[in-house]
Amino acid sequence: MSTISPVRERFDAELTHLATLTDSTRPGWTRRALSEEDIAGRDFARSLMRQAGLTTRVDGAGNVIGVLPGRLGGRQIMLGSHTDTVDGGGRFDGITGVLGAIEVVRLLRENDIRLDHDLVIVVFFNEEPNDFGFFCLGSRAMTGLVDRSTLAATDSTGRTLAQALPDSGIDPEEFLTSGFDFTNVTAFLELHIEQGPELERGGAQIGVVETITGINHFRALFTGRQDHAGTTSMSVRADAGCAAAGTVLAVESIAESGTNTRGTSGQIRFTPEAVNVVSENAVVEGEFRGPDGSWLHEAARRLTEAAGQEADRRGVTMEIEWTTDDAPVPLNQPITATITEAAAELGLSRSRMFSGAGHDAGIIAAKTQVGMIFVPSVDGRSHCPEEFTALDDVLPGISVLLETVLRLDGSLRH
Ligand code: HGY
Ligand code: MN
Ligand code: MN
């Protein structure tokens, strides 16, 4: 068993510094992918990796990759998470896993522990949803899940992703060919805050994730007719805004029909946006989540039908696009068992978890064995400025990450 403790002061200092690399015009701690702050955040993480002794590079999809060579060479254990945030987000989502992984490297080196495996640390590009309808873009590129249709996706101004990527130093052609060779990756681990209330409620220090939620994202476009708000009678309108609003309510009622299912319409836009004009165009973007892939498909079917009905009865046209269709991901039993043993060995209380949040780990799971370690979130809050996990709760997560790496390094030899 390892009795090595993570160093509180440096985690604290790095977390505090990253929190300054944010958009000061937005609430909370905002570092959205494709922004200058996001470039600065990944640069800072890269500088920490270099200081920790890793050889670093940035791949064609903006993922920062650092390598600590192992004794045997060839086989790899990968750790990682993200540094981008949602608009008005917090300081811990993703960042905990990035700083935690770098701390593991430092602890190994300071204690003269040489793994058999190469340890590969990844700061994934663009984990949170971007304006082009995608999330987990860096991990999708690494696992070969991007193509020309990804690059052709547009934001609300009509700009394509291909046009936006160069501002973040990413060449669109290289983005398409930045697949990572996972042949020798024997396991991937991600430390993360829970972002929900279960660990705190149950008094457990460590969450061992068993399944990551499935997520379907949609973008529905409604086209009606622009008219005067006072002179156009209700019976002759083609109000795109009302069709969109009906769709928002349909998302809510469909999500309420399942078990542990969720539906959210986080974005709606009317054009023109004026108090005395009937909307000609409206766009709703939202998502369904849940542990059951067949329910997610049924929810998508039902919403497509409901949005069509909301449009038809108002003389509005509707187009819906399902931009992401990620099935729920069960995580690997040998890895979750190792995480559980590591936490037990360290005397930490633990709980098996379902993750209602999506993670790069869920994408990487298509390529290698994956495990996730959760630490508690105060009041279960996340994706908001109040998101908080005390360092006393983060550090045990780093210890479990280290202990799991040591155990996997021993058990996953050739
Ligand atoms: O949206 C999510 O679940 C994640 O936090 N990106
Ligand atoms: Mn998030
Ligand atoms: Mn996250």
C-alpha cells in the first residue's frame, strides 16, 4: 500500500491560478472551449506537466498529452480530464482530474517510484458542449469519432467549426487525423467531482462509477412568419417562438416519464428578438440523459414527433437534428474493483455510483478499460459558480488515483 500523501498547498495554488484564467466579463469561472482563456488554461496545464517531468505535446485536436516513460516501455496507463468549463461554471469540474493526475506524476517521481507502464496524462480539448452542437470533441478526435460533417457544423452565426478551430491553433485537417493509437493503453482513469448529491448524502468519501449516462443532444429549428404583434390575430400567426416553447415543455414531460431520466432545454433563441414582433425563427437546443439506451432512442423519437406537432398546428416548419447520440457506458469491472480495493486499503468510505454527468472517460471506453473516481460536491451543485469540493475531500481522491495506478501497473503487466 502507498502511504504517500498528495501535497495540499500545490493543488490549492494551481486551482487558484487556473481560476484566474477565466473570462472576467462572465459570471463564475468561465473558460469555454475555443476561447482565449481556454488556450491559456491548457497552456498552464502543459507547463505544470513539464515541471512535473513529463514530455509534452499538443495533438492535432488540441489535446495536451504528457508522457512519463515506464521501465518496460510500450504499455501505457492513461489518466486525464478537461480544463474547459461551461458558461458561468465552477472551479472543480474537470480541473480536479487534471491537477490530480499531474500530482500523481509528481508523487511518483518524488518517491522514486518507476512504473512498468508509461503514464500518459491527457488534458482533453473541449469537453463541455460548444456552440457547434458537440461536446467531448478532443476525446472523440482521439478515438476517431470525428469526420468532415463535424467540421461542417455551424454555430448560430453560420460560422463552421472548421472556421473556428484555427483560432485555437487547431488545423481542421490535422483535427480529422489526430486519432491516438490505443493498442498499448491498458487502462484509462479519470478523477472527477461527483457534481451531484449522492456521496454527501450517504457520507461516502469516494464514488466508484459503474455506469456513465447516455446523452442525446438535439437542435430544433422552427421557421414561421414575422408579423406585427398587435395587428396579427392569433388565428393567422405562424409563431415559431410558440412552437419552440411547446417543444421545451415536451422535453420536460418526456423526461418525467422515465426512471432516472433527464431532459433539459438549456438554449432557446428567437429571431427577431423583439417584444412586439411575432418570431419568424426559433431554435431550441437540449438533451435527454438516462441509464437506458432504448429509452433514450424512444425519447428522441417522441420529441421529434412532438416538435413536429407543435410546429404543424401553427403553420410553422420544423427541422430537428440529433447532434450527439451517446449510449450509456458501463465501466470495466476489473478496474472498478481495483478502485474499490484501493479506496478500502486507504481506509476511505466508498459508494458505487451512476454518473448523470457525461465524461471523456465515456468516449475513451470504446478503446480501453476505463474507471472513474468521484469525490463529493457540496450540496451536489455543479455547472454553477457555487460548485465546491473542499481540499480535504479532493486529496483522498488523488490518493485513490495514485493507489489505483500502482495496483494496475502491477496487475496489467504483459
Ligand atoms: O454535461 C456534462 O455532463 C458534463 O459536465 N460535461
Ligand atoms: Mn461539466
Ligand atoms: Mn467534467
